[in-house]
Amino acid sequence: DVVMTQSPLSLPVTLGQPASISCRSSQSLVYSDGNTYLNWFQQRPGQSPRRLIYKVSNRDSGVPDRFSGSGSGTDFTLKISRVEAEDVGVYYCMQGTHWPGTFGQGTKVEIK
Amino acid sequence: EVQLVESGGVVVQPGGSLRLSCAASGFTFDDYAMHWVRQAPGKGLEWVSLISWDGGSTYYADSVKGRFTISRDNSKNSLYLQMNSLRAEDTALYYCARAWDFDYWGQGTLVTVSS
């Protein structure tokens, strides 16, 4: 199975400051159709996961534009341009290129 | 509005069986593949199983293969997970999620395997 490795696992941030989470896969996530099936999910405390980003960089409907995804091949990044209080939670990357789909360990974002 | 509502989670003894359900609404259910994903207490997300839109193809994580069976009834807009030979390590919040790329999730149903 493809191993997804996130860093850091804990990310204390100051309100209004940027934050960045890295996700690396053990093999390339480029599929035979040319797409890269890398998603990012947010899980706020006590809530179910919510998809933020699909296919590396596409924001889901209703997701604030302070969230952005980038990367290619095996290296991917989720950035929050200015962290707000509602962004507290755990963020997971997940690959759907090679089945079974696999998730990263999660990165806990908290306010300093 | 897309809604996924899981049910059926209870406390069950090791070796026991359980069937989870996921009721879907707000979209054309039989247009989409569906997943089960679980989250052990305080832990991360683990994909469990996937079923194609018509039920013709099913996939399982190695950790549940041979013990769990995913199914769906498109006439009832419902997804199911039959769980047999349950183990303590199956204790988790079980979510259903829509589509190959997990675009919507339910709120989860808690399964506790304990004597």
C-alpha cells in the first residue's frame, strides 16, 4: 500500500499567520489518466471529516480561499494563508490513485 | 442538500456480529460509489471498504477482508456494512462517504467491541 507521511504532526499557529502542512507519498500519485488523486480533509473537534481540496489543488464549494493545495508526483502541500480560529482541527491528506486509498497520519492545527 | 446518516453502532462482544446502515438523501444514490471509513478513538482515518454504484464491485482493507461485507440497496438509497467475527481492534467510529473521492461524509456511528 502507498504510505502517506505528513509533517509536522502538530502545528501551533498564531491567529492571522500562515500555516503549511506537507504530505509525501511513497510512490508517485500520477494516475494513468494524467490526474493526481490527492485530497485534503479537515476534521474539526467533534465533527466528521470534510473535504477541502481534491486532485491536489481544487477547492471544494464553500471552502475559503485562504486554503490552497499544491504539489506534484510525491510531494504535496496544504497552505492556510491566514489562520482563523475556526481552522483548528486535524488535517489529513489522502491518496486515491493506488487502491486501497490511504490517509496520512493527520496534522493537528492549534492556536498558540 | 446531500445527507448521509449512519446507524446501527452498539456495544458488541468479541466474536459478535453487527450490521451498519447509511441512509442517503439529497442526491441520486445509484450514480455514486460509496465507502466505509473508520476512526478508532483518538486515532486517524482508516479506509475500510468500497462498493461501486451498482454493487457489482467491492473492495476491502486487508484488516477486514473475509469478516466484513459491504452491500447497497439502491431502491432504498441505503448502504450497509455487515461486520462478523468482531475484534477489539474494530472499535471505532464508522463513517460512510460518497464517491470515489470522498466528497461528502456522514456523522458516523460508534461501534464498541468489548466483553
